[in-house]
Amino acid sequence: MTVYERDRTPADRLQGYRVHIDPHGARALHDCLPPESWQAFLDTTGRGGQDFGFLTERLERLALLETPAAADPADGHHSVSRITLRQILLSGMEETVRFGKTFERYERRPDGRIELFFADGTSQTAAIVVAADGGNSRVRGQYLPHARRVDTGITTVAGKFPLTRGTRELVARRLTDGPNTVIPPKGLGMFCAPHDLDGTAPVGGIGVTEQDGARMDNAGSYVLWAVGAAQGRFPGDLSGMSGDQLKASVERLISSWHPDLRRMVAMSDPDTVSLLPIRTSIPIEPWRATTITLLGDAIHSMTPMRGIGANTALRDAHLLCQALTGGREPVEAIARYEDRMREYGFAAVRDSLRAAQQFVGDNKPARLGFKAFLRTAQRFPALKARVFS
Ligand SMILES: Cc1cc2nc3c(=O)[nH]c(=O)nc-3n(C[C@H](O)[C@H](O)[C@H](O)COP(=O)(O)OP(=O)(O)OC[C@H]3O[C@@H](n4cnc5c(N)ncnc54)[C@H](O)[C@@H]3O)c2cc1C
């Protein structure tokens, strides 16, 4: 097996924010990684809190969904830095991953093998091609040209509020205890989640910081925040804005919110603040299986509002690995994988789009209704358990 990666080096495309790994992602990592890499994952995750809060912009609690800690970490929830996760996934793969190889197109040869052409003028042949080249997948563009990825019209600005001994006390405890969705009156939304590394040290190069700057700091604790709005709601044209300007735009937008939420934004290093336009794929009808297949964002990119895109990609990798090593003929194995992947993958796309629309919902009665529903659910634990199960 060979992985062709367009980045020139492992540190080329480091992304600074944390990512939530759910039981699907954790199970996939547990089953696919060598034991020492799984252990390194467990040793370097940040405390992210198990319980999920719903708050108003005045920090009143609407509901808190308690998730008991899993007995087996492979069935649990984890907060991991993207940089650390990439280090874990790459460890021991030096012989397998070829950096600096930007895929451009493929051709099917008469013997059934597939010839891959790269931007550096070289080519390689393969019996099976797995496209894991992300939301703008070039493999998908050629293989399933009718599969589209569109802008949702929702824009998010994210940043990192540093968690130090001094800053921890400056915001409400709930904001550092676990993830929260803030539901303001209408048209806006905020998500925040702690990534608390207190006492966690890098293990054998995993968890170290590879690049300078607050954004790429892999060793500090922080609360990730993201404020979203329908396009046009943020003051000013966000494209091309610096971190400072983006931060100022968010500050204006949330100027009437609780001081602790405003403080998190105000105290974030501008270097950590970035613009994230929200896109989604559009689910397509099943296609006939061949020796080319796809996984992750390459086939079902989704909005980040449910925090399941990477988990679904890991679930795909796990399932595809089981299918291809299960003794079946490759096209039959791929067909079985794709049947299941399309079902949960496109369901995740639809759920995530709904969550994004709800996140910035502009319908005042619907928003009031949702808040009333959360308050009611909070008062009746049996109802809450049933609805959120
Ligand atoms: C703000 C935000 C927060 C998120 N939070 C979460 C979360 O908490 N939990 C979660 O599960 N998901 C989350 N997601 C979604 C998650 O980031 C993606 O679903 C996930 O990264 C998809 O993984 P992937 O491997 O399919 O694609 P990618 O991570 O995009 O990886 C694609 C790889 O292919 C390479 N590549 C691309 N084109 C080529 C080419 N032509 N030739 C060679 N190589 C190529 C790229 O360099 C890259 O290494 C979030 C997304 C965003 C935007």
C-alpha cells in the first residue's frame, strides 16, 4: 500500500484546533492503530468534558446532557489536537506515505489497473484506489463528476481562548468544564469546547509543537470558540481580513452577550482567529462499485456543526479495511463497504446540515420553541434521556 500526499512534509498543513473524537472514531483508531499508537493517543488527549451544555447568550443554562464516562476508552469521547492526531496517524508510516505527490487525474488501463498521474509529471499504477483527498477531492471530480459540494451560506469565525492558571478564573466554570452550544435570540450561534492539557506531556514526539505561533501551539490548554452567522450578518467583508479584524467583527456582533463570552473572544490571540466558511456535499444516488472507492470528506463532506466529519472518515477507514481484508473479491468488498458508508455517511451529511441551519436559525418562533423545549427536557430527566439518546 502507498499513500500519495500533496503536502511536501508532515508539518506542511498543520491545523491548530482540537477535534472531538466520538465512539465511532475512537473504536476505529483502537482497532486500526498499532497498540503503542493507540496508547500515545490516550496519553496525549486533552480533557474536553463529557457533558454537553446548551446555554443562552446570557449564560443561563437551558439543558445539560450528561454522558457517563465509558468503561472502555475505545467507546469513549476524546478531545485531540489535530496536530497530535496527525502525528499519531503518521507514526510508523514513513515507508508508506509519499509526500509532495499531488494527484491530478487517473486512467484505467486495459489490464484493469489504474494509472495515477501527479503534478510533478510522474505516474504510478495501482490495483485499487482509495480517494481520501478531502472535500475538494480530485478523484471524486473525475470518478463521480455529478457529486457536488456547495457553500451553505453560513460563515464561522473561530479562535482559541488560552486556559492558564490566571485566565481560568475569568470565565464561568461551565465554559471550561465541557463543550457548549450558545443559543442567542436568532441568526447567530456559538460553540465552545475546552481542550485542557493540564499535566499531559508529549510522548516520544507525539504531542509536541512543530511550528511557532499561538495558533500552532500544541502544548497549551485553551477553549476553542466558534461564532457562526448567515452570510452578511458579520460586520464587514470577512474575506481577506486579518485575525485582528475578524476578532473585532465578532466582538461587534456579540457586544450585548455575557461578559465571559465576550472576554473569551477579546483575550484570544489574533493569530488563533480564522475564518471558516461552511460547506457541505450533496448526497448522491448509489453508483456501481469498481476498484476505485472514496472515504471521508472526499465523498461525504459535511458541516462541522455536529463534530462528526473526522469520526465518519475514521469509521469509513475501519469498515473499508475490514471489507478489503475479509477474503472477498475486491469489487464485492468495496460494494459492501459503499452500501453501508453511503447510508451512515449521507445521513451524517443531512444531520450536520440541519444542525448548521439550526445553529444560525433566523426564525424567532422556532428558536424560542427550541429553547423552551430544552428547558422542559432539562426538568424531566426521562424525557431528556429519550430525546437525546
Ligand atoms: C471548524 C471545523 C471543526 C471540525 N470539528 C470536527 C470535530 O470536532 N469532530 C469531527 O469528527 N470532525 C470535525 N470536523 C470535520 C473534519 O475536520 C473533517 O471531516 C476531516 O478532516 C475529514 O478528513 P479527511 O481525511 O476525509 O480529509 P482531510 O482532513 O481534508 O484530508 C485530506 C488529505 O488529502 C490531501 N490531498 C488533498 N488533495 C490532494 C491531491 N490532489 N493529491 C494528494 N493529496 C491530496 C490533503 O493534503 C490532506 O492531507 C471539523 C471541521 C471544521 C472545518
